[in-house]
Amino acid sequence: MRRLFWLAAGLAAGATGAILSARWARRQAERASPVRLAREARDGLLDLSKRVAESIEEGKRAMREREEEVRSSLERGPAGRRA
């Protein structure tokens, strides 16, 4: 009776392990599919281009602000009075 129990337990553990490892292998293969990798690369590039565009706009805004500061300081003259 004991041998039969351990035989059944071993078979069940082996079948469970085989099913779980097959599912894991299938998920890993899907994650590494060319279509998915291309989609992730495209999304990454789109995000990068968005961040670069935002950085450029921020730089332009800062440049305009600084230019206004310099122009206003030049208009006032060295003593801080209007020329």
C-alpha cells in the first residue's frame, strides 16, 4: 500500500512539474518573439523621442527667459537705470 501511495505521489509530482515547466517555457518563448521584441523597441523609441522633444522645448523656453533677462538688464544700463 505504501509503495502504491509513493508511486502515485511521484507520478503526480512529475506530471505537475512537466506541465508547469512546459507553461513556463511557452511564456518565455512568447516573450522573446520577434513581434513582441519589435513592439517593445518601437515603444521605447517613441518614448525616447517624446522625452527628447520635451527636453528641447524646455531648453528653448529657458533660453527665451534668459534672453529676456539679458535684454532687460541691457536696457536699464550699468547703474540699473533706463538708458
